[in-house]
Amino acid sequence: MDSFGAALRRLRKAAGLSQPQLAKLVPISQSSLSRYETGRQAADQATIDRLEELLDGNGALSALAHRPAQPDDPERLQHVVTHPRSVDPEALASLARLLAESRRLEDRFGPWLMVGPAVGYVRLLERLTSEARGPLRSEVVDLAAQWAQFTGWLHAATDQGSRAAHWFDRTLEWSAESNNPTLTANALSYKGHLAWMTGRTGPMIGLSHAARRNPDTHVSQRAFDAMQEARGHAMAGDLAAADRTLGLATDLAAQVPDAGNPPAWSYFYAPAFWTLQQGLVHRYFPTRHESAAELLRSGIAALPHDQQSAEWLGDYRRALEFVQPT
């Protein structure tokens, strides 16, 4: 059976459209369309509906988009489980596509459904890293880091902080070996998020600042890290530092559409998400609750359909309840 990306590419070619032509009709960026076709990003339901309309998909794209995550070739992966040194590029590609689908399903169904399978897959990648040799090792380790990052997030989202910290530490180890500065920054940022969850403002600020420090990190990650750091300053009562850092974050976020090659896990780093981040910073300014409410309301309303029920949105809804006048 086709994957969503393969079916989209096939339908686009059958319609005689190039990626730029189809992207303009939707309208979305060509880079987003490319990521949909390669399985590196999941499309929201409104975009899927529009693609169905333009390509006469007759529901095929929607059905594939909502298919439960599963490996492309179970027999190949089963062989890899029992013979870790037999891992090849095709098996890694299957595991990468499975990770992309798992992220999308977590948005749709929440973290509790996904945490068990994610642990199983990251344990598999852990075994592969212990056996991988030669030129493929860097790819194995990098994919293991991405699975560890996702598994850490799932544990954080289900209030299992110590397990989340463990997997973020593994992310740091593997991303350092694979020389992936953006994933290293993301792991530091998530550790800052854990500090936020437990009210440790100092580590939240320090880790967020460390995450955005490397200029080789993708600008989308640096933008988020600066916004998280600004939130920490606001929580600490240093409103001047919060404003200064938020201004930097806004400048970085403005560069994201032209940056190219965004990391696979940043598919939700879009204008609505940046609006939510700003609202979360303003929530900690005693005199800015009105602007915080407006930013949070507009950010939530502008999210894609498939993210409207995402469990991670709960933090923003609770912030909105806090700042709304009673």
C-alpha cells in the first residue's frame, strides 16, 4: 500500500503538476509540500482536504493520512531485530517514516497511546547503535537520537519527568556523536521545558539560553528557545530581560519561512505557534494579561485542524483561563 507521501507524489504527477505549481494552488510553501511527499512532515486535515480537491484523490489521501503507524516492511525490521548488524538504508528509512507518522498520531490521539510503542522502537535503535559500524553508523545514531527525543517528549507529556530526562540525556549523547547541533539544542530545550514543569526557573533560563547559543542550530529551534528563555525571565520577574529576549525570538521567527531544511520535529513551528509562545510569555507579565489572552485565543484559533485537540495545547488553554477576566 502507498504511504501518504508516495500517493501524494503519484497523484500530483498524474495531474501534470510540479511541486511549485501544486504548492501555489493549495496554497502552501513548496518546502512543506516536499516534506509531505517524503514523509518528513504530516499535513493537517484542511490541507489534506484541499489536496484531495485539487488532485481528485477521492478520499485516498485522507485514508492514508489516518492509517495507524506501522513499519513499511515488518519482515525486514524483524530481521533487523534479530540481526542488528544487518541494518540497511531501507530499514532506517522505514523507521524514519514510522517516527513521522507517530508524531502525527500523537497530535491526534495524545501521548498515552504512543509512549509504549515509542519505547519499543527506541530500544530497537539503542541495540542498533551498539552494533552499527562503518559509514552507516552516523545515520543510525542520528535516527536513534530522534526517536529518543520523541520518547522523552512523550514521557514529559505524561508527567514522567525522570524517564523524560533519561531519554533527553540519550538524545544529547547520540546527537553529539552524529553532529546534529539542532537536535542537541532541542534536547537542551526540552530539559529546560522539564525545569519549567517543575518551577525551576534558573535551569529553565540557563538551558534555554544554551540551546539557542550555537549559530549552526536551525533558526526555528533558536526562535523557540529564545521564546522559552523569555518566558523564564518573565517568571523570574525580570521583565526587561523578557522583553529583550522576546524581541530577539520574534526576529528569529521571522526568518524561519526562508530558512529551508527545517528539522522534522519542527512541523508545528508556524505563525500560530509563535503567537502562542508570545502569549505564554505575556501571561507572566502582571500588566499584560489582556494582550496574553488575545495572543493565546488567536493562536489557538489559527492552529491546523489536526492540532486543535492535541494534548500539548492544554498548557496554552490553562494559561488562557488564567489571564481571562472572570
